[in-house]
Amino acid sequence: MITKISNLISENKSRENIEISGWVKTFRSNRFIALNDGSTINNLQCIIEYEKFNSDILKKITTGASLQVSGNLVESKGKGQTLELVVNKLTILGESDPELYPIQPKKHSYEFLREKAHLRIRTTTFNAVMRIRSVLSFAVHKFFQERNFYYLNSPIITGSDAEGAGEMFRVSTLKNNNTDFKSDFFGKETFLTVSGQLEAESYALGLGDVYTFGPTFRAENSNTSRHLSEFWMIEPEMAFYDLNDNINLAEKFIKHILRTILNKCSNDLAFLDQNYINEQKKKPLSERSDMGLIEKIKFVVENNFMRISYTDAIKILIHSKPNKKKKFKYIIEKWGCDLQSEHERFLVEKHFKCPVVLFDYPAKIKAFYMRLNEDNKTVRAMDILFPGVGEIVGGSQREERLEFLLKRMDEMNINKKELWWYIDLRRFGSVPHSGFGLGFERIVQFATGMSNIRDVIPFPRTPQNAEF
Ligand code: 4AD
Ligand code: MG
């Protein structure tokens, strides 16, 4: 039976006759192999007595090659590790030509590694990021399951544009410029979903509390460090919740999953913390974060999020500049305009210096399904803004009143025929309800300190890029 290096390290005691497998990180002095099997950030030092192995085998122990080794685990005499494996048997599982293997034991740029996304997981950084991603996703399920939310698998192929922004990828089997969708596979126009929210609303109005956690797709041409064309979203939807209940849940939820990685991923985080600090040093002083990564996560977990209405935020922004010399690129002139990420980041990073929940946005700049306030101007929307990544959550209390919904759909040119079933939900047993969407990669980005969202999803899809 192959033992995982993570188990050996957590047991931390000598053992005889163990067998491990992994990939060679480095091989020094024909004697010391640093082996990693992906189970932990720590390599296991394996010691071979080269006199015992023939030179053909020794030549094949190169960075990237895969090995199986067996021997005795003993206390290390060297520095840097407490245990090491004295190898008595070694098998090369897969060779790796050192002239051709792209992942050398040195620092590669993230841009370079993106082109080698099939091999970048062999690096310490991607290994750590993807372990944290996995722990975070399990924490998502644990949080909701412990609160009796039901996991809903909303459809990936849909006819409706949930956000009404028209940024959808068509799903079609039609050939030769045929646009007769009646003869298409589903007998109608279909797309990849931009959000599972509308279906989640239907299920919340029967199951009570549900959440989705699945891939969503947006055909927006945003080539930024925070946008993907395919990303994962968590969308809880709760019957009988108002906007405040919704915000409270979102805050608790985010803190829970971040606390989980502080507890479970301390070694990976310690490594990424160092990475983060080094990356910060490359930035101009004004853009540097004055906290380390772990410090930043703890700060979010331990402090209340600042809650402020859109109207109050605008008052602050009209009178502010991002710094003494510079103005905002988009000047906020009056109430009603949408915030750009520079404004969001100003509020979070400069003004309040903590996560910010903005609520009650102008109806005109938000989706059709949000509940209209008594002022007839604003809707019960909320966005949660985070340092570095900007908007991490978008949510709202939903419009549960039939006439109000129909009016908003008309005003915003939403296809009522397509959404007949959504309107039905307001006809039969409608109740107040709320929900939000957390962009999973944005929270992974925050939790790992990676500056580009393309480096926190295994195979990123972005405009002009769907390799692998
Ligand atoms: O604000 P959004 O568009 O809201 C919705 O989709 C609602 N249906 C959610 C709901 O109320 N159930 O998206 C929600 C979150 C954003 O706050 C952001 O974190 C993330 O999804 N997101 C993206 N992440 C990566 N790449 C993109 N292109 C993203 N667009 C949105
Ligand atoms: Mg949004």
C-alpha cells in the first residue's frame, strides 16, 4: 500500500518498510531526492546510497520524473526536515527529459505557467492553491448542510437570461448559419446559464432554503484579472428572508469558509503568505497592501463588515479622490450612476479599510428581479466588496409582488414569454424571499492572495482562450 506523505508528516514518527510515490522536485549530489506526491506542501527527503543503484537509474531521477520508493523512515540528521526516508528500493514510474520538461526548479512567471496549465499543478504554488480551493468548496457544502439548506443542481442549459444582460453563449446544433431555432435541438433558442438563481427561487418556494454550487458562463468581453468566461458560483436562496437576513447569512458564510482554511490549511497559507508578500514588493507603494495574506484573512474573519447604502456611498465618493494627485478615471457626478471597480476599491481599501456591504442601489442599474423600495427609486440589492478583488457577492431581496415584477420586466425589456414560469411563482403562494451569489474564484483569489483569477481555476476560460 502506498502511503501519502501528508500522513507520514502528521504522524511524525519513525517507521519501517513504507512505500511512497511521487514526483521528483530536485535531486542533489546523487543522494538527496526531494519527492512530492501532492498531498502536502512538504516534500519528503529520500536518501539513496548511489553505490547501490546503477547509473542508468540515477540518470533518470530528474526533476518531474515519477518514482516509487520504499525504505525506512528515520529521524533526519540534516536541517530543514524532521524525517527522511532511507531508500532501499526505487522504481522509475515515468521518466521526464530534463531538457524538455518545462517546470524547472526555479521561479516561473504565472503567465508562462498559464500556457502550461496541464503541468503547472506540479508547482508548489498551484499545489497549494488547488488544495485550498478544494477545502473551501467542501466548507461551502458543510456550512449550508449544517443549516438544513438543500443542495440544488440547477440546469446548465437554459432559455432564459437570468441577469438580463444579454451575455450568453448559445448552445445549438444548427449548421450552416441556420437560425431557425424551432428546428434546433431543443426546439428553441438555448444558452449556457449565467446564473442558477431563477431556478433556485422556484425550489426555495417549496424546499425553504436551497443553494446551488455549479459552473456559470458569461460571454462578456472583460479581459481583467477578476473575470472568467466560465466560473463557479454559489447561490443560496431562502424563503421568508428579507435583505438584512440575507446580508447576515452572507457575512456568516464568508467568515465560516475562511475560518475553515485558517484551521485546515495553515502550511499552504504560510507558503502563500510569503508569495503574497514578495508580490506586494513588486507593486508601487500606493497599491501595496499593508497586511500579509494570513493577516488579511484573519482581519475579515474577526471584524464586522461595514454596511452602507448606495446613497451614502455616493456622498462619500463625490467628495473623494483615490489619492492626493489623482482623480478617479470615472468621476462620480450624481446619484444614479453605476460604481466602477476603482470606486469600490476606494471604499474598501482606502475609506473603510474593511469589507463593505453596499445596499439599496438605484433600480435602473440592477437586475429586474430585485424588490422595489418604497421610494420607488431604489431596489433591495446588496453587493459585498472585498479588498483586492472588489465585488465578491451580489444579492438581493426578490420582488415577490406580481404587479411590481411585471412592471419591472416591462421597463427593463425582459422576455416575459420565456419567463412565464418565473412569473407563475408570484401567482401561486408567493412569499418574501432573498438570495445571493458568491463568485467562487473571487473568494479563492482572496484566500490565496493570487493576483489573477486565471490562476485559481484549473483551466481558465477567457476571451480568446479555451486551451486544454
Ligand atoms: O452579481 P452577479 O452577476 O449576481 C448574480 O448572478 C445573481 N443571480 C446572484 C444571486 O443573487 N443569486 O454575480 C454574482 C457574483 C459576483 O459578485 C462575482 O463574485 C461573481 O459572481 N462573478 C464573476 N466571477 C468571475 N468571473 C465573472 N465574469 C463573474 N461575474 C460575476
Ligand atoms: Mg453583480
